[in-house]
Amino acid sequence: MNKADTAMRTNTKPDAGRLPVHVAVIMDGNGRWARRRALPRAAGHRKGAESVRRLITACIHKHISHLTLFAFSSENWARPQSEVQRLMELFVDALDKDVKELHENGVRFRVIGGRDALDPEIVARIERGEELTRNNTQLMLNVAINYGGRADIVQACRQIAVAVAEGKMSPAAIDPETIAAHLETAGLPEPDLFIRSGGEQRISNFLLWQLAYTELFFTDVLWPDFDEAEFDRALDFFAGRQRRFGRTGDQVGAG
């Protein structure tokens, strides 16, 4: 953890039993990890997949009920075609090999993001995985593929506009809950903890609406090196935060 991470802690002693319900993660640094080892970028993505499996296992063991991973953004299509192709192949491999294991461990699998741009066979695999795991309750795993936070809000607004135009909703009835109900994450709790690996300190169009009151943890650790010890550091950071949601510290302390 860097000095900036440490400075973000409060002076209160973290409560080790205070865990987030929903963790959202940008898994950054696969390419740099590979480059530092003179390996192709694909090797970094493969190694990063191991970190995903470790994180899922850690969430299950710690009884964290929701995990959302930013796997491929709507802007990532601009990357070299060879890398995009390899990422899609890795995703297919994961669907073929990992979904069954997720099911055996009680994990519900779901993809958020636009599916129109995906290969139909990938969409079919996604749908089979979602159906297989639909009734699992150990962990809700949301994987964001071809997802963008702005596009998510736009499509929600379009749905609401159609409802208004059809007379099914009054403009005066639109409130934050209305918009949230039309987002890709409808029905999920908003993330309590956001983690970004790789040293960058930005949200990068991920869950823009949903992260309004989320605690943000940034680490220099590249994603393939992100292990349970680093996850524990993120959880310690979260446990040390006072979540006020617009109230004063005194109000929270009194509550």
C-alpha cells in the first residue's frame, strides 16, 4: 500500500468484523505485469485470471455476498484487435471451465453490459452459465463485459422516457430510485468498497451512478499480483472508514 492509501485511513481502530456487502473491482495492470517480464500481454491476462479465482474464493470465505468485476469496458474495443480477440478467447475459456466450479461453490454468475456487440456463441455461453447458477446464493458474481457507466445511465433514461411517453409514468414521479431500478445493476446493493489495482486513481466509466457513496481503495499492486493479503488491506481500509452518507461524524457516532 502506498502512502496515499495509508493517509486515507481514519484514526479509529479498524473493526476486523466490519466487512462490505458488495465489492466492485477494476482489475488493472495485466499488460504491465507481462511487459515487465518480457512476456506477451496475453500472459498477463492469463495470470490475472488466477487472481480472479483467488478473489472469488476469498469473498466466499469472508461471506461477502456481492462481487462485481470490470472485465471489459465499452472503450476496450479500441485496443489492438489481436488483444481483443485473446481477451474474448480467455472469457470463453472461463465460461467453459469455471462456471461449473462456480456453480459447485454456490456462486451465482451474471454478466452486465451490452451483449449486442458480443459473438452470438459467447452470448449463448453466458446465458447457459446464468441459467445454471440462477438459484445459487453463496456469492453474486457480476462480470461487466462491454460495459460503460455513462451508457448504463443513458439506457436507463431511455427506458424511463419511453414509459413517460406511453403515459405509464409521470415525469414528477422520477427520482433516484427510479433511475437505479433501470440500471444494469437493478436489484443489487450499491457497492460498499471499490478496489482498483495497478496504480491508477480513477473510476474509468465504471458504475458511475452506483459508486456515489462507495469507499475507494487504490493500490499500486498489479492485478496478477493481487492476492488475499492485498485484499485484506483493502478490507482493513474499509473497516477504518466512517461512512456518513451526508450526515456529520457526530450523528453517525450517536447512531
